[in-house]
Amino acid sequence: MKCIRVCQNRTCRKQGSAQVLRAFEAISIPDVKVMGSSCLGQCGNGPMVLVLPDMVWYSGVFPSEVPLIVEQHLLGNQLVTKMLYHRFHPQEQKQ
């Protein structure tokens, strides 16, 4: 089972993470648990989304981009490279 953690700490909330969490919760995803989390330690780059156990980090996620993460990553098993957090995924970034 995969788990989606959406940071709900102060900085991410100011950047819209509550809306991102609601967007994930609005989509029924088989075998995926969606939950808000405390600070993920990447303040200023949010809203941060962490996909476990894949250890895939997405940064600056907008609610409108949630369906892309669901379709491409959670259902299609392909990373959404343009949204990957550069600090943890530098090699996957498109040039």
C-alpha cells in the first residue's frame, strides 16, 4: 500500500497545502492512504508531497496538479519529473 503525505505545517499551509490535501482526498485511489503530515523539513519549497514507500518527493504542488500525480505516478507507476523535488531527485530532472 502506498501512502501520500501532504505537509500541513505553517509554511506549506501558507502555500496552499490544505487545498492540495483536499484534492487528494477527493479522488478515490485504490490501495493508497492519503494523510496530512507534520513538517517534512523542506520549508519554503511546498506544498510538499511525499509518496511512500517510494520515497518520491514532489514540491510546489498545486491542487490542479494532483490528478496528474494520481494518474501518472500512483496508477501508472511513472514519476512526474517536472514536479520532482530537485534536492532529492537531481538526476531525474529534465534538462
